[in-house]
Amino acid sequence: MAAGAALALLTSPLCCPAQVSLGTVVSLAQQKSPAVRLAQSDVQKAAAELAQTRDAFIPSVGFGSGLPAFPEIGFTGALPTIWDANVQSMVFSMPQIRYVQAARAALTSAQLALIEAREQVALEASTSYIELDAVKTLLEAAHDERTASARLVGIVEERNAAGVEPGLALLQARLAAAQIKLHEIELEARSQTLARQISSLTGLPPASILPDHASIPLIPEVKADEAPHKTAGIESAEMLAKARERTAKGDSEHRWMLPQISFGLIYNRNTTLLNNINEYYKSFLPANNLSSGFSIQVPIFDAGIHARSAESAADALRARVQAEQASRQNNFAIASLSDNLRVLDTQAEIAGLKQQIAEEQIKSVAAQMELGNGAGSGPGAPAQISPAAAQQAHIEERQRFEEAIEAGVDLNKVRLGLLRALGHMQDWLDELPRNSRGRGPAN
């Protein structure tokens, strides 16, 4: 009952938002992803193909039985077998050994492709989750901005009514308030879009997704000059090329006239019921008949095998070129992400410094509002800070804060992309359960 109630709460479109950890989102996304499920089916298929190629060396046992529908009359030419059994297996075949090696490499390739699919889904889910967490913070800042802009409009309206501020200042204040309201609406739409993206990945209702900032582990500051590991995708492509090459080698070995040795055993149980077979033989037909032996076949020429060998050689060449292309594309992605990382790292530093300056300015404004500017009221003394200026300073501080958050989101996305391109994505994913409570993402 408790499990049913929890499931009903989870699947209800009207359920209240509850914090969902990043580890949970990644796990659900990997379970639901069509790409991952297709990769899993490829692994199952590759495992079955490997078993099929190896089973050629495992004896197969067959059994058959039959009785005539009517009594037999005369010599039919076939022995009246009431039941029979046979055992067959391949003993030696060099091409078949190559096919087993190819199937084993293909299975490894499919397993690596599954890892690649899981990492790609984890990257998509993580970036959406981290951005949604940042947008939640941005909405709080935008709400503060809207409150400050409403106060600013109220102050300017009062000053305009008193004849202190011109009508243009009031229009400008209202325009700024409308722009802040529009920005808040855009953030809400962005939040809903990200929630729907995570919902499509995980199956969770969009209204129930509320990110838990503490569940996001620290994203390391990786660099391209660090020793990269081969990604699962590149290793999968290389293993697939190896499988194709083994298949091509097996097909080409048919032309070497290497013998193929097979073993067979047949047992027949004959009967004289419903027939007069003994009238046609010098001795009575024996009931038990057993034969066994080795079959040796030496290929001399087969045009079909020659054509298949050329086809498999072309497939092997294509797979090898694709593996090399995947490696080059990954190297290009590493270089591109590294360049973007340097730019975004500097932009994040600038945004952080602007935020700190805005915080210091708002502290100074607050102190002057409370204690006065301390410069007196004589000629040349600076003007007293007005309430309107104080609200404007607060708005600017919130805007600088949002810029710093946005810069941090862009930086984290590139860091995750570079992490995956360098082959360290799984190391970061392994930290999700251990860091579900604690550090947040690096800015």
C-alpha cells in the first residue's frame, strides 16, 4: 500500500514539488532513455551472435522418430527406421575461429557503446539539472529586482507629483520595471522548459521537479593538456573495426585451402514391423545401427566466398576509417571546448568582480542612507543619497548577481563537456551518491 501510494504521488500531475537529487535524475534518465535501451538490445544481440559462432564447436544432438501410416509392400529403397539420433560438431575451422574472435570484439564494442550512451544521457540530464538549479536562484534575484523596481516607481511617482522629478524620469522608471517583469517572465518560461526537458528524460512530472543544489558535486577544473583517456565511444569504434577486420580475415582464409574438420555420429533403430524388408536382404536387417566419423573438407575455389571476402575487407576498411574519424573529431572537440573554457573562465571572473563591486556599492549606499554622507551641506558638498538611488543600486547589484550566475552556468556546461571529451565523465558520475549532500558546482 505504501509503495502504491508513493507511485500514485509520483505520477500525479498535480503533485507538489519535491527536491529531486541529481543522482536520481541521472539514474532515471539512463533507465528511460531510448538510446540506452537500444544500446542494451545491441549488447544482447552481440552476446547471442557470439554464442552462435562458438556453438559451432559444441556438439548438437538431434532425435527423430516415425512410423509408416500403412504397411509397406515391396522394396522401398529406404531402411525402416523407427527412430534415430545424431550428433554433429565442428572440430577445426580456422575461419570459424576468426568469426568467434570477431563476435567477441563486436560484443565488447556494443558494451562500450552502451557506456557511451549512458554517459551522453547523463551529460544531457546533468546540464539541464544544473541550469534549472541556477534558474531557481535567478528567479529569486529577479523577484528582488521586481520588488525594488516597484519601490523605485513609487518613489519617482511621489517626486513627480511633488514637482521634483520630470515626467520623463517616471516613464523611464516604469520602462525599467516592465523590462524587469519581462525578464522574470522569461526566467519562469525557461524554468518550465528545463523542467519539461528533465521530465522527458526521467518520466517525472514537470511540476514535481525541484533541484537540490547540495546534490551537485564539484565540477573539476579540467584542462586539455591533462592526459586524456579514450572515451567509450572511441573505444567502441575501434573494437568494431577490429571485429570487422577479424571477419575479413576469416573470409580471406577460405582461399588458403585450409581444411575444415567436422565430427558426426548417427544411430538408427530399425524395425521389421509393418514391412517385409527381410525378404530383400541376404541376412536379417539389424535393429541397431551406429556410424561415426570425421569429415574433412578442403576449399579449392568458391566464387561466392571470394566476393564475400572482398565485401568484408571493404567493411573493415570503412570501420577503421570511422574509428579514426571519431578520434579526430573528439580531439577537435577538446581543442574547441578548451578555447571556450578560457573565454568563459575569464567572463565568469569579470562577472564575479562586477558583483563584488555592486555589493560594495550597495553597502556604501546603505551606510550613507543611514548616517548621511558626512560631507555637510555647504557649497561643493556631494548631494545626499536619495531613496531612488538606493533602489537603483539594489537593482544593479541583483543584475550583476544574475550575470555571475549565468556565467557560472555556461562555464559548468563547458567543463562537463570537456570532462566527457577527455574520458573522465564516469569519474564525476561516480561521485554523485557520495556527494548528494554538500558541495555545490564550481562557479
